[in-house]
Amino acid sequence: QVQLVESGGGLVQTGGSLRLSCGASGRTFSHYAMGWFRQAPGKEREFVAAAVSTRVRPRYADSVKGRFTISRHNANNTVYLQMNTLKPEDTAVYYCAAGDSAIVAGTEEYEYHTWGQGTQVTVSS
């Protein structure tokens, strides 16, 4: 079973950038779909981005398209979320997740079976 650990969160001003990392244990990282979700205070967790492999186009929530980029590096078992032009509404706890699909970059929580502990991102106005 894979285990996930996020890092890279913090406090940033509007318009700034952050890069989140999610390190995974286990030997079969390349077999997993990897996703990023976030949960703002008082709101439900929502999909942000997902990637399966270099042969499948990543998927993004409309709210982050053009600003966020997901990438995965199977050699070091890590998935990244580069976040640019951050807005106060991006403030949330960000979670990475692993799913079993090697074909589809899922956008729903039920498509992922393993979750990290989350990392806080706060964007000040």
C-alpha cells in the first residue's frame, strides 16, 4: 500500500507562487493515478488536478486552469503541484491522493484510495 506525504504549503501574498510536493512510498508509484484536492474552511473537499502518465493529458478544475500545473516524476516517486498567480480563494488544505487507474485521471474522491495528511496553503489579500 502506498503512503503519501505532502509538503510545500505556506503563506503567500496574492499573485505569488508555491510548489507543493507529494512523496510516495512503495515500488509501484508509476501505476497510480495521482490527484490533488483541496478543502477550504467550511467547504467540502474539491478536485484540483490529476495526472496519470505522460501519455495522458492532465486534468484540472476550471478554477485553476492556466495557473496550476501538475507534474509527476516516477523516478523519485513524487508528484508536484506548481501554483502560480495565487488568489485568496485558493486558501485551503491541499491533499494529494493515489488511485488505481493507470488510464483515467479521476476527478472524484471515490476514485482515490490513499490520501496524504494535507498541507495548508494561505493566500493573503
